Amino acid sequence: MFSAAVQPSIVSLFSSTGSEPLNLFSTHCDASLLPDSFLCILNDATSQPTPSAPRKLIDLQQDAQEASPDYALGQSVLHIQSPTVRTTYIRCPPIGGVGREGPGASRELVQGPSRHLGLKHHWIHIQVRNLHREWAFEVGIVDQSGREGIVRCATFQKEPELNLGKRALLLLPLSFPPPSSRPLTSWCTIAINLPSLLPHFSSASLTRVNNGERPSGSASSGQLANQVPSGMYSHVSYVKVYANCRLRRIWFSEGGPQQRLPWEFQLYAAE
């Protein structure tokens, strides 16, 4: 998708304040849970405009802490919610190479092969609001030999785990600041150094095969070496963000959290 393009040190993949924020993404919702499984653009501070019936926003007030101000953003953000996390998500590149059709689109195109994102930056950054419900996101990473692995970070994952299948899947626990720490806001920026995750795909202590058991013997070790990415990092193949969250921006950088950012990348509370 971007492998042949000149890539600056910072690339913004998603911005909720853009004119067509999901232009590069495909979307998917659980059609069997229409009132509760959907995504929409709304103002973070006011939760307006209200989604059309029968869709109903989850109640964020019931999770608010009296001792915490929980500042909201006075900006448009992407709201993603669903009782079934894995069936409601956005993905870039879009499957089939075509983006969404409109604000209420919930159909994911499946015609044609998926393309790799092709971004070579070492850091991914996600600005997200904690909705105090299960949430996950995925990043596909590829090594210099073209071997792909999937990193899935999830709030419901208890321990790190490596599953071997058609593609190696590295499952990592994810946690937000607890309410007891009295954070000023439920918004935060998650930053991950992608090359640093490659060695974990070769960790025997984390490995599970399809039946959930640990592999054993030299044959299993050889199979692991052939399947999983290792060595030098090459690029990102895709990004996938699941329910439940509010999303403001996704970007890639070379310098990580210490790199100077444009002012529009900062988080500003509503007055």
C-alpha cells in the first residue's frame, strides 16, 4: 500500500478529525447485535450526534469516578462498541483494497487479496479512550525474510502467549491506568516499538501449538523457526482496532514518544 512511497518520519494513518477519517479502512460490525454493535463519529465531550435507532451508546457515566475529573476532548472521535469484541473492528489496509462507503457502513469487502500496509517505521502510536470494557488491537509485522506475525494486545489477556497456526500470533496483556490512580482523563497514547517484539516470536516459554500445548522436540523447534518472523524488522502489514474504545489518531514514527509532534497530534480537553 505504501511500500513504494516515500515515507516521512511521521505518518498519520487515522485521524478522527479528518474529512474522511475511515477512507483507508474497512469496517465490520456484528449484524446480529445491531443495537449494541456499531461504530460512529461523535463529539467526545457531548456524545453527539446520537446514533440513529436502534443503536444505543453504552453509558459512560456509570463508570465515572467521583474523585476523578475525567476530562473529555472537544473534538470528533471514532466510537467503536460491541458486546462481542472480535466481530466489531476497523482494519487498514481495507480487505479487498476498498474503504468504507459511508458514516454508517458496517460491511467489510472481501473480494481480492489483502495488501500489506508497507510502513517501515519502528513505532506505532494509538490515541484511545478507555471505555472500561474489553478492548483489543492488532498489528501485523513482517521480517526481512517476508515472514509475518501478528501482535494482539488486549485488556482481557492475562498472560503473554504465542500461538502457532497459519500465522504466528503473539498475545500480550494490555492495561489502562486503574481508577484508583485518579487519572485526569480516560484518554491516553499507547506507543509500541515494533522491532522489539520480534524476539518474542521465538520464545519457547510462550509457545502454544493449535491444541494449546507446548511444542517439544527438535522437529517442533524447526517448525517454529520456519513459521515465525525473526531477525531484522521490515514493515507493518496491517493494523486492526477492535471494540470497545474511542479513537482519535493512529500514527507511525521513527523517533518514538520522544519525537517532536505537530500540535494537532496533542490531546486538548474540552472547555
